[in-house]
Amino acid sequence: MTDTSELPVRVRMAPSPTGPLHIGTARTSLYNFLFARHVGGTYVLRIEDTDLARSTVEQEQDIIDTLHWLGITWDEGPQVARGDDIGSYGPYRQSMRLDLYAAEADRLMASGAAYHCWCTPEELEAVRREQEAKKEAPRYNGRCLRLTHADREQFAREGRQPVVRLKVPPETIRFDDLIRGEVEFDNALLGDFVIVRASGVPLYHFVVVVDDEKMDITHVIRGEDHLSNTPKHIALIRALGYREPRFGHIPLILNPDRSKMSKRKSQTAITAYREQGYLPEALVNFLAFLGWSPGTEEEIFTLDELSQRFDLAHVHKAGAVFDVDRLDYLNGVYIRSLTDEQLALRLRPFLPDALDDAAVLRVTPLIKERLVRLADATELTAFLVESDAEVAALYDADALVPKGRAPADAARALAIARDTLDALTDGDFSADVLETRCRRAAEELGWKAGDFFRPLRAAVTGRGVSPPLFGSMELLGRDRVLARIDSALGKVSAEAPTA
RNA sequence: GCCCCCAUCGUCUAGAGGCCUAGGACGCCACCCUUUCAAGGUGGAGAUCACCGGUUCGAAUCCGGUUGGGGGCACCA
């Protein structure tokens, strides 16, 4: 068998714990997950931590947690950052598979497909500069391939540690990409690349190929940035006598300027979105449509629906700009689709303890339609948490006095409102009753309801914009509402020229 | 510089030769609803399908070139 087309489908995602879970990695993981679910294949998580210097267990933990948070689960791989892997192809961390890579590197050395290279970084740099000056492709010149036995002994005596390079045959590499179709590269342009560091720790291109073979991966679905790396992988596969998997390169997620999405120009950590109160359902739906569509005009899908519909045939070739406005819209759609109870539960972590669970549940219907992100609830409910004095500190004439009216008018309206509400018992202090009474008062005054409500809203919430006024007053309670109107009255009266 | 990939409204996309005088969504604008803000409803602006040549009775859809954009060329992944 020279390829994997007869094998049961196994795909993998291979994040590197050198930073928090990246949007692009999440989307690639999602596509692999959806593909595996759709065809009934196996989905493997493998941690690519061969860059020992930059990999940390904290970041690995973040990746695992965040993937779970998104609802992405795997059939094989680590479950927590400790090592109770599930699956029979483990271990699933490359740092724990070093012996395997060393053995495969030895095989390559023994067969003559790879060789030691003693060139120093300085020497390599010099060659590269020379090539650039001559406008040639920067690649290794094969100097150490022509070393004599004596040369090697000399280097060894100097204490120099060699790297291992693959001898790349000058041949044309062709493969049928699942998304892009026939792609062709000339490996004569490649140069012999390094597969094992001088430290003995193997490099990405090498380990990815070894693991994909040993883990029986049949479909390698990854970002387009790996398209140009594929001929290296195929060269390695051939040198090692492995089976060739199918490759599929999905389009990149882009910054607004259409460059590859980066931390420098965009918010790339999924955690950051989570902290702002984006729902995982919205993020998943949004990410799925960045480079794929079901071919219809439907656009709201759950994870389950996505796994039923997802197919590689509808994956785009062109990159997609990450459009936060669209994410915001989707997030709102998902927030509004939640019941009050569900939403209250999600809101809990974003609201202060001063608001108890019952209070959170009571404000939820008032703010539901106004939330773009869960974190927005903090500002929307601040008037409930703030003391009367804090609210009073926010009072300003502009919000308190309706346009076209004098401060004295606002004072009069406020005074009337105060008397109206004062006449109510605690038991009558409900949104419905409040609204009826206040409307009647406005009418008697001869004011438009909206004008009458404006100073009231400002007095009660300290803001010109707030959740629905009467529901807010009900939540606040009679005493606090009255107290706030009193201090607003004081503020407005001070503004007004003596009547 | 070399190699590779890509190209439909500002953005995400539908479109697999006639159904397209190009559809939907986000955003934007207007109006309606309305106690503010939202949400919702209705309508609108917005794409000579990058350009130029072919193929065809017929092309956004196929082919070639041009231009533009992106990615890759590490002892990072």
C-alpha cells in the first residue's frame, strides 16, 4: 500500500502549545472535527511541542480547555494536561515520542537518505546572503554532503554537533489536494532541509510526517500556509517508505488588510473572545462560515447541524477576512435564542456578586435584546449595583432635562413623578402599575410620555440610555427610586434660575 | 528574488455554460414600531462577477495571458 485511501478515515489536529489557542488553529480544528464527524471517522488531538523553548504546559492546558469550551471533542488524545491519554496510538505529545523520531532518523541515516551537516549558523548565513546577492533561491548548498571522513572527524574533535538533513531528490512532486486539486512542485528548488536539530530534538516537518504515519492519519487537513511545505513532507514520506495521506489545504483567515491573521493586527486568542462574552455556539457558527458554506442561503447552524452538512467540496480556496461585525451579529442571535434561565446562567460570571442569582434572573429579560456580548451586561446593570450616591455623581443636566425644556420644567416633572410614585405601596411597585401611573401623570402635565420619562430615567439610572425604565424601577425598589429622584431633584433645582 | 496558491457588493458568501438585467447575510442609509438604547418590520444604496484575449449559439461559470493579493522558502510550528 502506498497511500491511505483504503483505510478508515482518521484525521488529526496538531496545535502547538507556544501560545493560547489561535483563531486559525481553532478553525482548522473545527474543520477536521466536522469532517471526521461527517464521514464517521476518528478525530485525533496531538500536541506538537517539539519547540521545547516556547512550549508550556499552561498553554497546552489553555488549548485543551478552549477546544472543549468550543464543543470540539476528540476520540483520541490527551484529555487533561497530565497524561491520561485515550486511544491506542499514544503518547499524543510529541515531546514524549522522541525515541520514535530518533529511530526513524537513524533509519534515514543508515539508508543514506539523510546525512549530518556541521555547518554553523554563521556559515549558513553567509551562503544565504551570497545566494540572495546572486538572486538565487536561498537553500542549502549541500556542502556537508561532500565531506570526507577526515573532515567529519575533525568537526567531531572540535566538539561540533551536527544536524541531520534530508537528501531531497531533485524530482517533481505532484499531489491532488482535496481543496485545490492538482498541485505541482519542483523539489530541485528545495534544498536539503534540516530534520533534526544539533540538540537531537527533531523538527516539525519530520515529526509531523512520522506521527501521521504511525497514527494512521488518512487525511491531512490544515491551513494553506502549509501548502508549500507539502513537497517536503512528501519527500520525507517517500524516503521513509510511508503511505501518502490525502492533503487538503484550507484558506487562511485574514486581517482586515488581507494578510494572514496575526496577533499584531487582530485579536487572535479564542480566550479573548470568551472573556468578552462571545458564546461558543456563535464562534463556531462564525468560524465554520469563514471559508465554507453549505451551498444554500441558510446561515445559522449548531455544531451538530454543521457536522451533518460539512463537506470539503464546499470549502473555499480564497482567504476570508475576520469580520467582527458579523461575529457580533451572530452572537446577538445566539444570545436572544437562549431562555432567560439559560442566559442568566451564562451571565453570572460577568456580573458582580452584589447582584445575587435571583436578581440576575430578574434583569435578564430586561437586557437580553440589548446584549452584543455577555460582558455588556456589566454596564447595562450597573445602575442596580451602584449606590445612590454613585448614581447621583453621574447626573448631568443634559440627560436630566429634555430637549427644548428648561431645568425648572424638568424639576416640575420630577416632582410630579415623585409624588406619583410616593403614593404607591411597595406591593404596587411593579412595572405595569408604574407605567400606567407615569403615563397618566405625563398626560395631566400635558407632556409627551417620552419627554416625561427622560428625566426619570436619568434620575433612576444615572444614564440617558438604560434598560426599560419601569422594569428597572421595579428591580430597584420603591425606596431607592424615591431617593434617587430626590437627589436628581436637588441637582436640577440647583440648575434652575430661582423660580 | 524564487516557488506555489488565489481573485463575485466594504465584509462573509450563493453561483459548478443558458434559471443572473448576479441571490442572501453583516455593515451602512431611510422609514415603521417604540419610554431611551436595542430588538423587530419594510425599503434603499452598494458588484461593468479584477483586466485582456480566446472557446461556445451562449461565460461570473471553461482555457490562456496580464494585473493585483496572499502564502512558503528557519537548528518556528
